[in-house]
Amino acid sequence: MRSMPEPLPAPEPPLSYHGAVSAFKRRLIEATLREARGNRTHAARALGLQRTYLLRLIRELGVAAPPPPVRQRNGTP
């Protein structure tokens, strides 16, 4: 006898318009910060935003700062 397939997980409730816009902004800012290696001035320029407005969005949306890039030493101890 065949066993019944596992039930699918309950779908997440749809986001509201504002929730969807906030989620999109958060993902876009996170991706741009990764590309800019955490440099918020460069990220703001790439997004066409004022740096201060980007900083406000980062704070309001709870965007986690990417880890700083690992700097390579030039063979010095």
C-alpha cells in the first residue's frame, strides 16, 4: 500500500504592499552594500541616494551591515 504524501507546509501569509516594498528595499540595500564591500558612500552613489538617506533606510529597515572586507597584508609580519 502506498503511503500518503507529506502535507505541504502552510503558505506564508501574503505581505501587504508596504511590507513587500520594505522587503524589496532591504534586499536591494543589502546586495548593494555587499557589492560596495560595506562602503555606504559608494552604495548610496550606486543607488542614486543621498548618503544620509541611505543611512536612515539602513536604520529603519534593520539592514545588517556586511562584514568588513578582509585586508591582505603585503608580506609584512
